[in-house]
Amino acid sequence: PPPPPRPPPPPRPTFRRQRQMCIRDRYGTEAAIVVLFFLSGICSLVYQIAWVRMLVPTFGMSVLAVSTVLTSFMAGLALGSALFGRLVDRSASPLKIYAWLELGIGLCALAFPFVLAGLDDLYTVLYRLLEGRPYLFSLVRFAICFLVLLVPTTLMGATLPVLSKFVVQRLAAVGRRIGTLYALNTFGAMAGCLIAAFFLMEQAGVRGATWVAAAANILVAAVAFVLGWAIRDTAPRAAESRARRGAEPPADARSPELVEGRSMSRLVFWGFALSGFTALGYEVIWARLLSVILRLTTSQSLSVILITFLFGLALGGAIGARWADRWKRLFTVFGAAELALGLFGLASLAALSAIPRIVASLTFATWWGHMAKLFLVAFGVMLLPTILMGLLFPVAGKIHVRGLGSLGRRIGNVYAANTTGAIFGAFVAGFVLIPLVGTQVSLQVLAWINVAVGAAVLLLDPALRPRARLAVAAALALPVLLITLLLPSGFMRDLFERAQPRAELLYYDEAAGGTVTVYEFPRGNRILRVNGAGEVPTDRASIQIFRLLGNLPLALH
């Protein structure tokens, strides 16, 4: 008998059905990518803390180790976002690029302890060549470690523009998508700092923490590879070709002020770079003042400052992600946020002045209660300004992006400009402003930079009438001027006097290395504090200990 006829093949899905399947797959992939980017943020801060501890024996002091890691991180973030932002615009598979980036980060992290150990012989040779020139030897060690760390940090910096290219499919959703990525990655960084400082380092040690973070990076890379291979990209050909050409979107996708305000967009770009400058300057000043007033000496207590700072940035990014695409006057929002940042940055001095009384009124019997008190104080000082800092990124990204074809490059440029400003802000605040003019004037300088940026944007905003521009700028700049004029010149000295109410402040000075204070107690005993930590008390028991310590070198050798 003849074989039975074959059943007819199933009908091919219609174009509309294919598009629905593509959208559904892409939404599921984007949800997974958000989780992966959160994990990536956790790993980045675990690496930062671990690498600082690894480099302390290399430099012999924590200050140089912290400076090397932070400089490498900031430079790598800027370099990676700028370079890979251009590369991803020419790629058809940004998700696979992201997977390779995460794999490279994990492998570099695994290799770093071995590379660091292998540099010992090189340091020995260099020490013999540069004997008698310790400062030059420190610079050479800094350059070598900087170049080693620049590779993984560049890969870290590339992840944001690469993922932005993948998740942004409509220009009308730029603010929401990039703001969400920025917020979740920063929330991950905050969680990584919390986990590393309070749990992981204590339980697994530096090398164990590095292995855990590297394994997480490799897992993220594996999942991203699977998602990149599994996703079905059947989007309409017209949309794909328009994205490749970088054609402008429909007229309703962007407000008229953004289409016409190219010069304003450049102003916002450089203003955002200055915002990065002031952000790290504020962090340096807040960290120094809080560590002195609260006497933060342990790694956990010092991590409170970084955790609070990152939380504010992430919360501000989340707020900006929700509203950036809905705001019609983005130039006005950016200018007002800059002015408000200057106001709250300067007002943080008033919050700092209230800390001694708040700390004295809050007493906790447990260590965790003490840490909760530190978090409460840090949030009171830094939360509002850091929320405004985080809010600026999705707003600036929405303003600067003009087409899907150039999205990666433009987001990379915005992020690189802000990060480059942060590098100079941390250096200038710590090594130039504070030694030359002191903490109080340094904070006022940073606040007035924000005010100048905000006022310039508002005064040139094409969406506002001339009178409205002056009214808004004056309404926000006037309080900053009043606070600057009303603050007494000896405000910082008064603040340190209140920090030790039962003693008299005999000496106060600040330089690039730290803040030095000398207090005298009613019985005549004195204590010298460097950055809030007691170094040389003059009571009889302490003097005996110092004399015994002076005999240790002779006893050992």
C-alpha cells in the first residue's frame, strides 16, 4: 500500500505574531539583564575593597593604596564608557559584547593576586635603581599598579553604554531605561560595599572574597551568553535600518526644545562634567568631617559613608528613571537640580554642626546599634544632595541622546565626562582646596560651582521667558548667598569644639594629610587627634606605654 500522506507543515507565524514573540522574549531578557547588572555592581565594590587591602602591603600605607584604586576605578570607568560606547554602535549584538566584558572582568580579578605577587621582583630591581629617591619610587609603583588595574576597570566602565544600547529600543524611553540601569547598578554597588565590609571579608578573607566576586562575574557572563544566543531578533526591518543609520525619531518622540537646543545640550554636557567634579569633592569633604566628628577608625564604620553616598545616588537615579521621559522642560529640571544641589551641599555644614548633640542624645548598648546611629547621621548629612546627584544622570542622558544609532557613543560620552570630572574633583578637593583655603571655604567653592552651572542653564533655557529665568535662578541662588554670608569664619573650629564638649580645643589645623586637633581636659591631660583618632594622650599610663614602645626596636634587634 502507498505510504500515508505527510501532514502539511504548520503555518508560519505571521509578521505580527513574530513581532509579538520578539517583544515578549526581549522583555524577559531585559528583566534578566537588570538582575545581572545588579550583581555586576555588587562585584565591582567587592573588588574595590579587596584591591585596596591587597595594595596596602605594596605601598606600606592605606592612603596610597586607596588613592591608587580610586584613581584606577575612575579612569577605567571613563575610558571604558568612551571607547566601548563607540564600538557598540557598530555592533549587531551588544548583549554578547556585555557577556565578554563580564567574563574579562572575572578573569582579570582572578589573575590580579598572582600578577601582584609577580611584581615583587620588579619592585626589588626598581628599588635598587631608585635608592635614595623614595618619592619617585612611590610614583613608579603607583603607575605600575594603575596600569594593571586599568584593564578590569575599563571593562567595568564599558558595561553601562553597552547595555544601554541593548535595552533602549525607543528614543522616548531613554531616560527610563538608562536611569533604571544606573540605579540598579549603583544599588548593587551599595550592596557590595555592605556585604564586603560587614560579612564577606570577615568570613572569607581578601582572596576568598575576590574568588566569590569573580565566580559571580563569570556566572553573569555565562547567563548573558545564553540570553544573547537564545533571543530572537525579528523586529521590523524598518526600525532596524533606521537605528543603524541613526535617523532621527518621529517628531513626538522628543520635545521641540531638545531638537532645537544643540548648544544647550553641549552646555548641559559640560555642566554634568562639573557636577561630577563637585560630587567627589563633596564626598572627600564629608568623609573627612564625619570621620573626625564621629571618630570613625574601623573599615566598617568608614564604609558607612560610602554606602550612604551610593544609596543616595541610586535613589536619585531611580527617581530620574521614573520621571525623565515625562518631564517636558528637561533643561529647566537640570538647572534647578544643580542650584538645589549647591543649596543642600552648603546646608550640609549646618547638618554637620548638629551631629555632636545628636550623637550625645543617642546611646546604644550593642555594636549594631552603634552602626545604626552612624548610618542615621550619615543619611542626615548626605541623602538629599546625593539624590540630586543621581537624578542628574538620566536627565543629562535624555538631553544628550539624539538618535538610536549613536546612543552608545553619546551615553558613553556623558558617563565619561562625569567620571573624568569626578577624578579631578577628588584630587583638587583633597590636595588643593582643603590645604589652601580650608574645609569650610572648599565646601562653599563646590556649592557655588553647582550654582553657577544651574544659573547658566536656567538663564539660557529657551523654554523659559526672560523674567521667569531670572526669578527661578534668583529664588534658588539667593539662599546659597545668604548661607555663605551668615556662616561665621570660624565655623569649623566651633564644630570641633562641640565635638569634644568636656575639653578645651587648644590647636586645630588641616592639611592634605588630615585634620589635627589638640584637646586639654580639666585635669590637665591632653590628647592629640589625627582625623578624629586619638594618637598621643599625655596621661601617665599612656606615656608609660609610649616609653615601652620606644624600647621595642632595641629589644628586637
